[in-house]
Amino acid sequence: MGLTLAEKIINEHIVEGEPVKGSEIGIKIDQTLTQDATGTMAYLQFEAMGLERVKTELSVSYVDHNMLQTDFRNADDHAYLKSVAAKYGIYFSKPGNGICHQVHRERFGIPGKTLLGSDSHTPTGGGLGMISIGAGGLDVAVAMGGGPFFLKYPDIIGVKLTGELQPFVNAKNVIFKLLEILTVKGGVGKVLEYFGPGVKALSAGDRFAIANMGTEVGATTSIFPSDENTKRFLVAQDRGDVWIELSADDGAEYDEIIEIDLSVLEPLVAEPGSPDNIVDVKSLVGKKVAQVLIGTCTNSSYEDMMTVAKMLEGKKIHPGVDMGVAPGSKQVFQMIAESGGLGMIISSGSRILESACGFCIGMGQAPPTGGISLRTGNRNFPGRSGTQGDNIYLVSPEIAAASALAGEFVDPTTIDQVIEIEPPTQYTIDDSGIIPPIEDSSGVEILRGPNIKEVPVKEPLTDAIKSEVILKVGDNITTDHILPAGAKVLPLRSNIPAIAEFVYVNVDDTFASRAKAAGSGIIVGGTNYGQGSSREHAALAPMYLGINAVIVNDFARIHRANLINFGILPLLMDASDNDKIEQGDDLEISDILATLESGSDFTVKNLTKGIEFKVKSDMTDLEKNILRAGGKLAYTRSQNQN
Ligand code: MIC
Ligand code: SF4
């Protein structure tokens, strides 16, 4: 039986466990990436491990999420990250150099390698034939220290592509189609592997957009073969030497196959609230638009920007539209300047934004009350834009540009224009925004501003929990619900006591005070709990507030791992038991240590209602050890001492 490409790379990297579906494996991590919003915690944790230098082949620290520097806090974070990079042998990508996933694929990604990143869209690297996975900062810190990354051996969904995309139908529509089929939870625990004759027709840039949004279906990662198009991209980045050809074996067996004919794909849109609210753009044509924002790690490549520029060339955006364009990296910015695209965008009346995450994570450009905002990003969770009750539609750059001109939704395939932007044969290479590691870092002092506080560590697991249900929520809760980002909260990413005040603030602003007053607590939720971002703060800050268990129907992968990493028990209840717990109930779980050890079900006693029921934990041996120690930091320290 032939192997899929994902299986081949995973198998080559296994250092613990066996390549058996569903069993726990540890894989060697070749490269890591962090970004500033998760990076400070990751590096504080790396420092706590007491190592002298990173042990990976390559580690990069990007600054792209919070660039506002409204006071000393953010500037201090940047200074801390820069000094840590110098101290521990890490590349530092300066603010302004671009969004981590865009820059990483341009300058560092290598086919066949593994990449672990403290950002959920790290799978973008799958566009280059990498196994690239998003994780919490602590997992990335461990990987930087040379430790394996643990995961369950995933099922591989083969996505067979045939045909060719029609003009003005962006590659993003492939993943929109998959979101329609799989929803935001259909990919949990799985890898999406693209194959078939249609792959050839997709440029490296197309593949990045698709792999990027595999995160939105909950997939562990996405991967494309490394072929002639991959080579062309790497050669054009002056990195042809790292190219190798990679594909699945003939006769590779996928656990499931989904077939998509690229030639019949129509431009799709994700309506407000969730990336899987997919509709055909045709159903929206004529609807008024207030804001159009183009950029983010999904759609901010040179090709995307030039397509937009050509669509805007010689025209003016509609007076009713506020438009902004954020090129994904300094390289993209420079190249659209050199080729005249930037001038076309400026003259159309659009604002030019920094090469950063910016509006995607609510750092500016919040839309007006009731106004429809079209964005080329990957997430439209409620309120993420900074405006409560927002109306964010996720679209392709083509829909965005056409609609900006008209002031209303337009189906770009109806436009009478031919635009063909070929991927460049030579990108402009200028790595001055990247500070490489130095050999002798003995004289480097780590700069720690006053807002940078130590990482709190939990006590070892106790044998009984008796706590109140502080909050009961429904299905598909995102980490943006649990701990929002945005201009007010992001400056606190290095300060857990301060950021803890914002836990669930937009869902119930009494959460933090009630949890603190109770001294301990439990959260109850539904299905796909914790989807979205990799931010470990969504586990760390609740832990700081005394949350010791989360009981839900099922979890999103990264958030579950983060809960365990910070010593919070992730428990699974049957949906039929959901009505056995209400907010405010007092629950008791006893015999925790013995139950964890035996792997049997825990008994939850609802003391308020006088009933009891069973919950599962579904924990691997390693996860049990981490929980017993009170979290991964304590566990890793104890391992290093042995
Ligand atoms: C996001 O898109 O939500 C983020 C911001 O990039 C996060 C990371 C974070 O919360 O810092 C992610 O996707 O992991
Ligand atoms: Fe940045 Fe948005 Fe991409 Fe997250 S999804 S890395 S916030 S651009």
C-alpha cells in the first residue's frame, strides 16, 4: 500500500510512538515560528526551561500582530523579543517586515520539513510541501528546546482536484467549498492533502491561500505536493537549492476522498459570524458595502495585490466605501511599488495599511455600526473586528476590489476585463528586515519591560475538584470569545494577571470577578469548544482565575492541548447530559488521580441538582503526566532534572 505525502513526512520525523492511526506519536520539529502576540509567552516559557540556545534547524520570531505601540508596553514586548532572539540563536523579523506566514514561505519554508508555529495559520507552509502545524506557545517552546511535538497520528483526507479555475475565481474558493462541505469542525484531527491533475494548475500562491484556511475546518494541517510550481516559487525567491520533489506514492490510500472540480467553482463568500457560513456571491449582488479591507495571511501576496491594483487601475472607489490595502510583507510592498501597482491602488482612493495582521485581529479598522465590511482574511468570528454586532463577510481579493468600486457586492466573473498576473520569475530579495542569529550571544542582555510578568504555574493536580460552574456556553465557542484580541487586550499578552480580567468579557463581563470570588471554577460548553486561534492565553488566563476543569462535548485540537499544558482538566460529556448542568451549579469530581490513571470515566456529581453522570477524559499517557504535574512547564522542568 502506498503512503500519502503527509504520512511520508510524518513517518520520517517520528521519534516516539508508531505510525498507527489514532495513536500518539512524537515528531521531530525542524523549524519553529512565533509571532509577537503569542511569542512573549513562548519565550518566557523557553527561558524557564533553562537552555542556552534553540536546538531546531531554524527558529524565527516575527513581529506582526500588535504594531500599534500606543504606549511602552508593546514597544517593550518588541524589545524583549528582539533580545531573546539574539540571546538564543533565533532569526528576528522586525515589525514592518511582514506577516509571519507570508514571510516564512518567502524566505524560510522548505519542502519536506516540519514546522511548528505558535499561530494557528502555520499550516500555510503546507503550500510548499511542509508538515506545518499550529500549536500553543509552550509546545513551540518545547520544540525549540529540541523536544518532540506530540499528536495523534492523523487521518488523511485526500482532496482530489481536477480542472482549472476560471478567471476571477480565486483559489480561496477551494477552501470555501471545503468549509461548506466540512464546516468548521469537519477537519479536527485530520490532515487535508491535495492531489490530482488540478494541483498543477495552482500556483504556489494559490496553494498558500488554500493551506492557510485549512485551519478554519479545524484540520491539523494541509499539504500540497512539492512540484515544478513549488520549484518556480523557490527559484524566484533565490532559494532553488532547498527544493525537492515530493508527492504521495502511487496508489496512496486516503482515509476519505473529497473531489473538487476547479472549473465549476463559483466565487463564494463566508457570511458574518463563522467562516463556514458559505453562500454564492450571486445571492449578495447589489447589497451595499461600507468597508473593504484587503490583506492578511490568506490573501496578501504579490499576485493578489497586483490583481487588485489592475482592477482598480484608472478607477475610483465608491464614495460610500472606506477601503484599505495591507500588503502581506515588505517584499510584496516593495514589489507592488516597483511595478506600479501601489500607485494604482493609491490613486483609486484606497488607504494603504502596514504589512501586518492589523484589521484581521481587530487592531484598527473596526467597521461602523451596522456597516457591511468585506475582508480577504480567514476569520469573521463575531466581534473580532473590534465592533460588537459586526457584519464581516470573507471574500476573495477579486470580489473585494470589484465591490469597492461599485459600493455594493459584485460578482467579479461578470466583469468585462481580462487580468492575468503571472507569478514573478524573480522576487525582490531584501532581507534587511530580518536580523539573523549571532554566534556568541554571551554579552546579550534580555530586555524585560515592566509589563512583562512571569508565567504563572499551577499546583500539581489535586484528587478532588469541588467548584461552581462559572459559565455555561453553547457550540463552536472560539478563542476570540474566551479571550478577545484587539487593540485594548493585545498589549497585555505578556501580563497574565492583567489579561485575565478580559476572559469572556464580551460574553459575560462578570466572569473574571465571579471566578476570582469563587476561588475556583468550571466552564461548561458544547461542541468544537475553543476553535480558532492558538493563543494559549485562552487557557492560561482562565487557569490564573482558578478554572480547573472544562466540560464540553468536544474540543478543537489546539485549545485542548493548551488546557492540558496549563493543568486544566478537559472533560467530555455526552450531548444528552448537557441539560444536567446549569451555570451556578456546584459540581464535585473526586478520585481524580486514580480515575486518570485507569483511564475510566470520571463521575461528576452535581451537588446543586443532586444528580450525577459520567464524563470521559480521552487522555494519552503523556497528557496524564502533564496534568498530574500541574502543566507542561512543571512537567518539562521535572523531566530536565531527571
Ligand atoms: C488569529 O488569527 O486569531 C491569531 C491572532 O493569529 C492567532 C494567534 C493569537 O491569538 O495571537 C492564531 O490564529 O493563532
Ligand atoms: Fe495575522 Fe490574521 Fe493571519 Fe492571524 S489570521 S496570523 S491575525 S493575518
